[in-house]
Amino acid sequence: MFPVLNTERLRLREIRESDAEALFQCLSKDEVTRFYGQDSLENVEQAKDIVAAFAKNYHEKRAVRWGIERKDTQELIGTIGFHAHSPKYRRAEIGYEIHPAHWRKGFASEALKEAIAYGFNDLDLTRIGAVVFLENQPSSELLLKLGFIQEGVLRSYIYQNGIPHDTYVYSLLK
């Protein structure tokens, strides 16, 4: 059964095909995808493919990606989750995005804290990593605020719009 996590203002829940429109509204925005390592979506069908990929990765125990839903509006405002999960080495990478209309309201921090707790307590992780474009200062600041350590730079690590970008690598240990 897919894990549902609750915070004061948010519910982290399974992403359903009915969320494809909300996912499209978020991932079609260049200001969201410019640091995502993925081109902006052009249609809802692409969002449906992403929903299916999230479900497949979860069922194959390779990743878990939650929809970030506001409790007050039942609106899906983004996603968060673990990928590159290695149970043998007790590590995973965390990634997230929030629709720009909901930026700077503490939602990413709130969702991250809950997902991190799940990673350490339920997935039995020792290490949670994060990879962030050098230019993505808000995300870097958020990770540092939550106790992540910047370990270094991965050169030409992620392609965005056909261009290689350097990224910071962060980690948080249990």
C-alpha cells in the first residue's frame, strides 16, 4: 500500500492519473523545469506518462514519488520523492518541485522534513543525497537550512535543453 504522509498543511500521497492536469500545470512552466533536468511539458499526455512512470518505479521498488497536496484546498501543488534508491547501500536521492504560485510559503520545507523522516525511519536510509543546479540558489539554501552538507560539484552532470550543467551534490546522514 502506498504510504501517505501528513504534515500540518500538506498531505503527501500517491500521484494518480487524475493529477495529470495539475502535474502538467507545474512541469510546463520553464521557471520550474529550468533546474529539473527535463524539458518543459508540452501536453497533458506527457504528464500522464510521468504519472505512469512514477507508479512503475514505485511498484518496482526503485523510487517513491508523492504528490504534494494542500489540505485546505485539496490542490496538488508539486511532487517530492526518492529516486536512485539503493537498499543495499541504504541511500537514495531526494527531488522535488513546487508550482510557482506556491513558492516561498514554506511548503517545500514542510514536505522535505516529512519525506526525510520517512526515508530514515521507514526506508532505513543512512544517506539522503540531493543534486542541485549551481544556479538554483533557493533549493541550495533550503537543503542547507535542513542540515544537508554540500559535498562538491558534479561537472556537466545534468543536461537541460541539450546543454550540460554543473550541479552541487548535497547529503544528509541519519
